[in-house]
Amino acid sequence: MRIKKSLICILLIIVSCVLASCNNPDTDNDRTPAKANEALRLKYGNLANEAKASDDGMIHILAVLCGRDEAKKTFTVRSIKGDVDSSDYNKTSKDYLLKYSGGTDIANEYDAPVSQGQLNLGEVVNITYDPKKDIVTAIKRVKSETSIKNIRDYKYAPSAHTIGVGDKTYTYDSDTVFIDEDALSTESSLSEYDEITIYGDSRRIYSVIINKGHGKIKLTGYSQFIGGYIDIGSKIMKVTENMVIDCTEGTYKVILSKDDVTAVKNITVRRNDEVVVAFDEFVKPASKQGSVLFKVSPVGARVYVDGVKIDSSKTVELAYGTHTVTVVASGYDNHMETVIVDTIYQEIVIDMDGTQETESATKESTAAASTSSAATTSKVASTTATTRAESTSATKRFD
């Protein structure tokens, strides 16, 4: 009986402890939004302690907007180093998580009221912060000294930490804010193929916004175009094997061309994705070929097929169809004929003996020509003599 009562007492004590723990507001199980927000802010700087207030009791800082949470009514910003009146700010920027309210004045660079959603991440803003109330009383977009939007033609040099636009070069560092897909990112997300917007001063970049990212284009089935050219938008390059091309996201017409063959495909490149473009339907079917053996006399004659010299002692592979064959040998007239290849194997016999230019034939022809010429000369001479004689006799009769 006593053991039973002891067990009941122990059980009641355990239940009481569990209930007390559940109702204790200081336990880890009770993470209200306010406490979670405070815990999150431990990784940010404390603006109230780190910056000096102005005569109006407010803290004014120039910063880059890095994030926002509409549900919690908070802004994440990165101060621009050298702006806040503190020795620490000359060395590095700091991140702050700041609260705002329905009474916070939000304006654009022309002092016109806007909603917090109309402020874009990566833009430079002036913040007025009340350290006593721990709240942002005003946030205004600033027109930066350098504000270049939608840049596609720029020189990105990661090793030098520079971005060149036109004839100007701007420097970025570890404090520069990178925004990709409307979220805080890192430099690793940047590529020379991206379309970007930059904000900063005359020499330093405060933020880089990737308006359009890049993807990859992979070509397949394009072997017959290797050595030709590929045209993607305004980019033209030589076609090589295993081509994978980085390209700004968007819609493009891809044109492959070589000799008299052109292939066109319309594609869409998506950010951080690879699109495979197949050109198999443009590949020419392999032509039929036949083996041909030329039997040519005299031995040593040179054989040309379509203007290209071949070794007539071996079979040659020729495409089905007509070909022009020329045979050349010393002491013979050049022989030319058209042959048709239409079987797997065929022999073509070419005998040049009928076109031989012999020395005796040449001599006979020359002798005959000489005899004919001599006879003609003799006949002409005789005729002339007779005419002259007749002319003399006539003259004498009329004397």
C-alpha cells in the first residue's frame, strides 16, 4: 500500500514539472515572433550603439537596401563604409536589421511617397533611425553619383575586382552588395553574360543588381556545321566540337551555317539552366559510294578525277553520279571523258594508243606538205613564163 502511494506521488510530481515547463515563458520551446526576431538580430550590428545621433536625436545613414520582410516589417541594409561617424565605419560596412512601421515615411529620389515594395533591393537609400524607439522613421531612395542601368556591354575582371563600362572602370570589394533574383547574393553569381545595374560613386561600386542572369546553350547533332559559323543574337562565332555556350537569359534565333547549308532554331534561355538544341534533322544523309578501278594504258599515265589526281593502281571510292576523268601521258593527246558511278564496284578501261602522236606520221605529213608546196610553186612559175612570152609576141605583131 505504501509503495502504491509513493508511486502515485512521484507521478504527480512529474506531471506538475511538465506542466510548469510548458507554461514557463522563458523556456526554449516558447519562441514568439518577437524573441525569434531578437535572436536573428544577433548577427547584425547594433545601430543605436555603434552610430552617433545628430542634433535632432536621430541617426542618419547612407546604406544599400539588401532585403525586407513585409510580415515582420523589417528592412535589411548594409551601411556604406565611411558614412557613419564612427572609426569602425572607415574600415568596413555593417549589416543592420531595422524595423519600420505604418508611420515610416518612404519616398523616392524626388521626395514622392512610395510603398516599401517600390524600393528595389540594391538601391542606395538614406535612412533616418530613431535609436530610442528602435525604429526607422524615414527611408528615401538616393540618386547615386554612378547609376547605370541594364548594362550588357561591360568588362568584368574578377581578379582585379573591377567592372569596366565604356571608358570608365569601377572597383568593387567584399562590402559590395550583389542582388540576384531579388535576393541578397554573392559575387559568384555574376557572369560577363549577365545584364546588370550598378550603383556607386565615381570610383567604387556599392551594389550590383543582376537584372537578367545567364544560362547555357548546348548543341547536338551539328557535325556537318563544324568549321562553319553560329549566330546567336549579336554574337557570331566559329562552330567547334562539343559546343556549350553561355548566354544572357532571353529568347534567341540560333543560326548555323556552312557552305550552302543553313539551319535555324528559335530557343529560350532561362537563368541558371541549360537548353539543348538539336540539329539532327539538318544533317545530310550519307551519299552512296562505289569502288572504281581505272585500267589505263600506257603505263605511267596520270589520271585525274574531277580535277584531283588519283593513284590509278588502286581502287578509289567515288560518290554515285557523274565524274569527269582526264588522262595525261607524254607523247599522247590528253584524254577526257565522263564516267557514271552507279554500282558497288566497276572497272573503267582507258586505252590511249589510238591518240598516239608518232614521229613517222609527223615526217610523212611534213614531206607531203613540202611536195605539194613545190608543185604549186612550179606551176605558178610556168604560168608566169607563158604569160610573159605571149605578151612579148603580141607586142612584136603590133610594131
